[in-house]
Amino acid sequence: MRLSVGSRTLRAMSDVAAPGAPAAADPATGADPAGPDPSASADTIAVTGALSPSRAGDFMTCPLLYRFRVIDQLPEPPSPAAARGTLVHAVLERLFDEPAARRTVPAARTLLEPEWQRLLSEEPELSQMFGSGAEQDEWFAEAYAMLDRYFVLEDPRRLEPACRELYVETVLDSGLLLRGYIDRLDIAPNGDVRVVDYKTGTAPRAEFEARALFQMKFYALVLWRRDGQVPRLLQLMYLGNGEILRYAPDESDLRATQRKTEAIWRAIERARSMRDWRPRPSRICDWCAHKALCPAFGGTPPPLPTEGGPSSSRTAAGDAESAARAEPLPEIPSPRSFAVDI
């Protein structure tokens, strides 16, 4: 098992994390007096737009993909890889409902079938993903293998997560609302916070680790601004090949992430105002559900919806004036969708 670590030397965080609130930042250990104000929220700052790490990633990958998903809100058929990721995430979330001593490989494997049936009841079209029984059997076999790999990476009997599938949000001084779901939040007895994200793909090569860590730094930024404490450790667990990527952020990392996030939003605003959503062809285009509509491959995108139309009726601020500017948000945070990051 390769353990990829960021450029800083990491001290080991206790495997035993207990529920509780993060400890207040200690100026003697590096807290910044000019750091974020945890009391700042959407109630005190006018929200001008909203962004999640997934949608920021979409725009960085391809502005046209962002448009298709956010502006046009085009439907996408569930892919076997994304659905399997959702299933494995659900099993790992439910696993921690069990008493510590019962969090074993057989217990996790037992949860897979009922969780699959629950997903099928919510999304019946998932049953149409498979061309044959053999294809479905292979799909399940890989899901079981991912659960097995998880237990190689850590022992859940020694963990008591503070939160699972945690919805977090914060509003930057610019008015940009940052939000997302964190797979797992561990808080050690000394107050150290570890942000954990499960990935059902394989770990990236070293030269692509920075891109993979953007999502985690995004979450760390939200937590820092919300709670006033920098998370001790960011941990990506790649269940596709059984590797872990860990990184210890500091305030300079998170300030840089904030600048990058706001720059992404300004670029989105420019694309919106100019109605210019250009494709960015790459190797992943072959997996894009909207390839047939992409001009880079001879397709024609649908006409852009008019501002204030159905596709822009919901906003983080909740008013029609900023409808075309803000990324649509549900009135109540929705659970993880089948567009799970893999």
C-alpha cells in the first residue's frame, strides 16, 4: 500500500476519534488573529452565488460541462461506476451505526444488498444499467472488493466519527456561498479534526495529487471559516486500489484555496455574462454523458435558457434578482446524488 503524503511532515493523528465540538484555535499554536469570523453567515452577508467542490471541478474540467449540469440542468443517466460509488459510500456510512465490535468485513458485506435495494427503490432506472446478469455480478464483485480494501486501510472498530455525510456551508466576504457534503469528520480527544473522503476510483499519480486535494482543501476552508479551526488532517481513501492520500493543511493553504475558489467563480460569472461556455476537450470526454451535444465533437448544445427561466429559478439567496448568477441550491440540502465523486 502506497501512502502519499503532502509536502509537510505529518504527526500521527490518534486512530480513536470521539464525538464533540472542535477545540478553539490556540494563538500559541498558530491561530491567526485576523482569521475568519465564524459568526459570519448568510444572515450577515448578502449571498451573490453558490459553489460546491464538484461544480468547481466541473468548470475547471470543462466550462461547457458546467453549463450543461448547472445552467441547462440536463439529465444524465446513472453510470455503473457512479452508482457503485454511491452504494459503497452508503454502506460505509451505515457501518458506523453498528456497535464498534461489529464493524467487520462480514458486517459490511451484509449491508451491501439491503443498501442496493434501498437505492433501487429510490432510483428504479438503476436496474437498467446492466446488459446481462454476468455484468451485474461483476459490478457487485468489485463493490465487495472495495469494501474489503477499506478494512485494509483502517480499522473502523477503533473509530467513533463525530459526523457522517455532514452538510457544511459558509459565506465568503465576497458573498460567495461555499457548500458541500463531507463523507466523515473525525475529532480526536485533543480536538484535532480529520476530514475523510472515500473515493471508489484509483489514487492519482503524484503529479495530479494537487487537483485531487482541491476538494479536501475546499472542505477545510469551509470548516475553518465556520469554526475558526484549521483541520489537522485531510485524508482521501482510494478504495479502487487501496491507497491513502493524506495532507496537513495550514492557514496559507486555505487562504490560497479561497483565492482560487473566488477566481473560479469570477470566471463562471464572465462565462455567464458573455454567454460563452467553451468546451475543453480531454481524455475524459469519452465518458461524458453530453458528448453528442458538444461542438468539439460535431454536436450542437441546446439554446441557453433565458435569465430568470426555469433553470435558474432557485438560488442560494432565494431571490429572483440573482437567479441567473447563483448556482441552484435545494431549499433543504439534498443527500448525495448519483453524481458522486469517483
